Amino acid sequence: MKFSSSLKLNHIFQRLYHTQGFADGNMVLYARRNRLGRNRVGITVSKKLGHAVVRNRTRRRLREVYRLNEQKFAPGWDIVVVARSRSVEAPFEKLTESYLRLARKAGLLRQEEA
């Protein structure tokens, strides 16, 4: 992630959970502006979705979707993605499509991309 960093602080996750989320069958996306001029991205995968191997694979796949499409996102956002059960088995193309659709709904994409 060239222009972004990881979101690790629990109180920021909690703040984002109280904003309006955008959801589909694969994930829920929460976003809020920050004043940093760069994006911070956090990914949450519940223990209900599987053992550590399954959760970590899902987390890696979602991080890779963001990394490959990072240039499409406008800077200055805190983003939290919560994986749902379908994201574990979903093909990578479906995850990408879902992620970008939710980002467009949330207004996270640059103007030329929207």
C-alpha cells in the first residue's frame, strides 16, 4: 500500500462502526474522513468465518484488492472493511467488484473513477 497505511487502533475502529455502512453479501464498508491526506485501511474478519488460516487468507485477499486499486481511491479517508461469510469462498474478481461498488457508493473513489 503505497499511499495508505494500516488502521490498528481500536478506538478508531469503534468510531467508524458508528458511521453509516455500505453493505452487500461479501462485505460491509465503513468510511470517515480524516485530516491526514492519506488513507488508513482496516480489515476485520470474525472468528465465526473460520479458523486462523481462513481468516488470514480472507484478510490478505481484501488487502490485495485495495492494494491493486489504491490509485482509484481519493486520499484522506479512514476505511474499515468487515468481511462476511461469502467473502471466504468468493472469487477474487467478485471481491474486487464488490469492494469498488461499495467504495463508489461511499464516495471514496476519485472523481475521474466514479
